[in-house]
Amino acid sequence: MVISKDFPGARIREIEDAGSFARALAKDNLDLVLTEQKLDWSDGLTVLRTVRESRPNVPVIMLTSVRDEELVVEAMKAGLADCVFKSSKAYVRLAEAVAEVLDRAATEQLVARSEPWLQTLLDRAGVGVFRSTPDERLIEANPALLRLLGVSSVAEALEVQVPIYSFRDDGQSDRITKVSPGGEVQSRAIELERPDGAKVWLSLTEVLLLDLDGEIVVDALVQDISHLKEIEAQTTRRLEELERANADLTEFASVAAHELREPLRMVEKYAELLKQDTEGKLGVEAVKSLGFVRDGARRLSALLEDLLSFSRITGGWQTYSACDCNALVDDTLRQFEDEIATSGAEIRRERLPTIIADPTQMAQVFQNLVGNALKFRSKEPPRIRISVLRGRNDWVFSIKDNGVGIEADDLESVFTIFRRLHPEYTGTGIGLAICRRVIERHGGRIWVESVPGKGSTFSFTIPLRQSQETDRPSLAAAESTQEKIG
């Protein structure tokens, strides 16, 4: 027999009459029933219905030599697992049908055993589960859903105005009648008022699908996200408070700087006038002291300006637009024309891209980095190179110099506000902190590589944005587009 050959380990029992069949159904542990469409003591449909009544989990395969479509349809409706037709030589695909049906039965048994465990798990986790019809009629629900709705039964749940079905047809009948095999998934959040007056936020994940009977249903998972909504509201409130605090700090810094500027100017002015009026009358130490007063006023004035710039970047708004970095660098170099000329600096620059950024803030970055390259120079004339490369997600700008360099231990702290590695040079120690704040607010990062006595390379990234220029020459081509300045 085909079964014995293809399933050598199978235990097969042949039934010869109705009594043996009844005893087998009552006692034997059956995995599968094979029946002919015509038997001496019965017929295939009767055997099928008997098995389905007494052993509904046992699959039935019917063998027939007659291609009767009506018979097959009737058998399938009655729960037939498969139908195998007999050719002139043998039953076609019998072994394959048996293997497929046994696998399907094993899977269904596994699902049946897992379902109570899953239901218990979902219920204990507080996850509601329900099934409804497209016309919003609730078919079934687990206890967790009833607790979420604040009711004790499905009947009470129907009285709660819950929009359990959101796959609205809007007159497009095809959308409801043509359901894809995998179903249509939709997630949303709703605020619900329970019968006791309490309000709760629920997250619904719904699937529009066909059930085993071919009916369109909506299966859904429901979770209480009220605590998440509260956290979201708290976060929003805190962000608003931070924005107000930043605005207040920015305004305070602006007012303080304005109020302090005038007294400092007066100190500097009268120190200079006093020096002129007493020229030749005071001793060397007194003249030196007046110089200290004047220089201190100037440094404090510069510090106020830098602090004001830092506060504006920290707490102010950013205005993004197309920024031509070539124009920004041109403006920077014009500001340092005298210093470039007196120092004998040579500046090489590549053609730079147009980026989407805040023009004012990016101008500060170039001014600070180029200014530092000119300021912290060695005994040799400054040699500065401004270059850019396009990465996968960002632009990488670099400004390389041959200056005094930075010790390895200071490569990170150099970006800290008020950090001055070389007190012998003028400055407030805020410039690089401003650069880092600007670049980070643009979604990039900034770093430095340096060898003491041989120079530094400051690099920063700016993310690529949809509307910015995308044509950049290759690295080899970029070498040929360099412009020498100075």
C-alpha cells in the first residue's frame, strides 16, 4: 500500500464494517482517516460527518475515482481535509496529500494548545484583544479589554462609545470587499471616557482580514498608554519651560552686556585720557598701571561680546537657508586682510559647496577657525588649507594650519568655554566653544587633530539636506580647483 511504503513507521488499521469503525473512533488514538468515496458498508460523506462529530480534530482525506465537483464542494464544506483522485494506475499525489494534511493538523494542534497560554499572557499583561465586524459589532473580547473599558461584560462594552473599527469605506466598496490575504493593518491612539467618568488613552492596532469562514472581521490589540501620554505632556511642559528659561537668559545676557558696555568704554576712555594728560609727569610704574586698566577694560569688553554671541547661539533660534560657503570664506578673509598681509600667510582653498544652514552662525565658525589659524602661528608664515569632502550623509570641512599645535591631552578640552591653552595670545577662550555649539546645533560634530609644533587640523561635519547642492568634484579633481590666496 502507498501509505506503508511512504510512511514506514505508520500504524495502519483497516476498517471493514460500521461496528469496527465505531470502536476505532471510540478507542484508537487516530491521527488521520482515509476513506473511499464508496464503501461496501457506507460512503465517504457519512464517514466524514461521523468523524467530525466524534473526533473533530482528526483530519479526513477522501479517495475517489469520480470527478464530481458538487460532491467535493459538499465534502469540503463538511470539513474534508483533502480529496485525492484515482487515475487508471494509482491514486494521484496520495503521499503528498497525507504528509500535507498531517503537517497542517500538527500545526493546528500546536496553535490550539498555545491559544490558552497566549490568552492568559495577554490578559495578565493587560493587553486587550477583541474581534468585531466592519459595522462595529463586537463579536468577542478578552477580560483585559473589559477592564480597559471599565465594564464587566461584552454587552456593557457595546454601550461604550469606542470607535473599534476605523477602516472607513467612504463609499469605496472595493476597499472592504477586496481584502488582501495578509490583511490591512492600522494603528492609532484614542482618548476614551469610561462609564465611571475616568478618561484613558488607548493604543489600538487593528487588522482588517478574512476569517476561516471567509467573513471580513477586524482583530485588534488594545493597550493603555495613559502613562505615556502623561510623560509626553510632562516632557512638552518641560520643553516649554526650558525655552522660556533660555529666552530669559538670552535677554538677560543682552541687557547685561548692554549695561556693562558703556561703563567699560568710559573706563577705557578715561584711562587713555589720563595717560595722555599725565604723560611725562608720572613714573614708569604709574604709566604701566594705567595701561593695565585700559587693556583690562578692552579684554572685558571683548569677553562681553563673546559671551553675548555664545548666549545667542545657545538660546536663540536658527534660520536655515542656502549658504554659499565660498562667500562665507571670502567675507572671513576680507576681515583678516591686514593680518594675512603682515604675517605673509598663504591660504589655499577648494571650491566649497552650498549647504543648508544658518548663515550667521556658520560665518562665526569660519571666522573663529581661520582667525585661530592666523593667530596661533609658529615662527614660519602661516600656511592654511580650507578643504571639504562629501561623505555618505554629510559634508566634512577641514581647516589645516602649520601653527603651534595642541598637546594630545588638550584635544578635547580646547572646545571648553574659557579654556585658553596659550595665555600669551590675546583672546577670551570662547571662540572654539561657539564653534562646537554651532556645529552640534546643526546636527554635526567638530574635532581637532594636531601635532605640537607642526600644526592642527580642525574638522567639522554638516549633514546633507535635500535641497542643497550635490555636485562635488572628486578628491583628485578638488586638488585642481584649489585657489591660492596670499
